[in-house]
Amino acid sequence: MPFLYGIDAREALLNRSCARRTRQTHATRSREETGMDVGFIGLGRMGRPMASNLCRKGFRLVVNDINPEAVAELELLQARAAATVAEVASAGQVIVTMLPNSAIVDQVVGGAEGVLANAKPGSIVLDMSTIDPETTDRLARQAKERGIGFVDAPVGRLASHADRGESLFMVGGEPEHFEVVRPLLEAMGSTIHHCGPVGSGTRTKLVNNFLAVASCQMNAEALALSQRFGLQLETTLDVLYGTTAVNGQLKIAWPTKVLKDDIEPGFTIDLAHKDLTLIVDAANMAKVPMPMAAAAREAFSTARSRGFGGKDFSAMVDALCDLAGIEKPRLR
């Protein structure tokens, strides 16, 4: 899934959150250099452009997805279609999974007919889904028992960045496994953070998404209040941009999205709600109180109940204004 508006403005926070190795490069290595065959499972809005970039950069792909149109698109780029997960797993030195949620990842990777049951010893699973840390940890243990490496590398930024090969990756894994998958990451993105051992990428993604989604909710509430007060939107924004209240979403993303009446999804309210659920559950497991995360999840639940689930998550301000019976904020 993806992510997220304002992530560039918060990279300094990520730098302090984990010991990292950062690569900002568009250099890639072709399949002739790596000698690598890649399995790719999950060709959704994020997975499809990521897999396409691998094909264009010369990697040999075997792909599988429930959507035949997505598979056909990759076949046009010389990928080979596989009828089953088992076929993908047995064909790749690295098997990439980019799937919607923890339950599906658990089934596809750890199930009886899944990746781990069919991958060759010495291969590596590269899971790029946004899932709960416990599932990541459990699958990594199961992989190790079978002599299979495991790297978690959830994706930052939006699908539009994935289209351009400009994604950000938060990577957890052993150094030797990271070095194997790094050519793939360089082919799919422009910024790579090696956050630590297995599970570090997943956990960093939850930290990042909490800040991003909670910031979205605070921006929405602030602008809804400004609307109720009858303040001029442009002047209010100028004030906020000049104080510590400013954030990347409000200054960079919102003026070209919801404030210009564009609520077509880059990252949906439904997905933000899913991530907030992961965050709250992970915080409970870690015994870290996060009342703002819980409150934000309730607000996103309300927006979903009012039909905003498929809209861009910046449309939270529209949902709040609807509830309050006030005009939506729009820049002229």
C-alpha cells in the first residue's frame, strides 16, 4: 500500500527512528548482472507498476494474481504467467509478495500450498505488504526453519511514485539478504532505508503511517474549525505555513488534492483505517498507549460509514464538514 503524502517532509524523523542505510539512486542492475529470476505475487495498484519496473529493468519475472488483466499486462512486458503460487515460488531466487492484508499474506506465504512450502532452500521471500508485525515475525521464523531467507520491505509514498520508480522502501532483514534484494529495490524505487533485522521495516512503516494518518485527521479538524469560524482559507493557510503547525500534507499535498476539489484516491480512507487498526493492535501488544491513534481510527470509521471509504484520505476534511453542516474548504 502504500504511501503517503508528507513522507518526504518526515524523512528526518525516520532517520532518527532507526539505524538506517539510505540509498537514493536510480541506478539499476539488469538480470545479466544479477543472474536473478524473480517471482512476483500481487499485481494490484502498487504491485503492478513495481513488477512492471522490474520487467523493464531486465529481470525475468514469473507472476501471479487473481486479476487476469493485471497478469496479461505483465505478459506484454515479457513476464511469464503462473497459474499457482507454488509455481511462482519454485521459479524464483527471490519471491516478492505485495498483498492487501495480514491474513492474505499468511495464507499465500505460509499456507499448505504457499510460498514457503514450495520455495527452494536458499531463496528469499521479499514481503512488501503492510501487515502486522506478529505475522511478519512468524513467517520469518517459518522461513528460517526451511532454509529460506525473509525480508520485509513495505512501501512508502503513493502509487504515482511507484509508476515512476520513485517508491521509498523500509527494509528489515539480515545484511546478506538485504544485499541480494537490493538490486530489485533499486529497480522499483529511489530511496531505500535498511532499518535493521527482520520486522524492522514493518514496524517502521507503522510508525510512519501513524504520523501521516494522524496528521491528516488533525489537518481535517483544523480546517473544519476554520470553516466554522468563517475564516478566509488562504489567509489561514498562510499563517499555518509560517508556524510550527505546518506539515508536509497541509503545505505540499492538500493544496493540489482536496483543497482543489480532487478527492480521487492516492491513498484511500479505507486503507488508512486498515493501517490505523494495525497500529492500534500493535501498540496494544507492545503495551504502548496511543489514544490519538484510537481516536483517529474512530474518526476514519465514521467517514467510511458516510460513504467516503474509497476517497482520498485528505477527504477526511470533507467528511467532517458534512457532519458539521458547513461548506467544504476549497482554494480559489
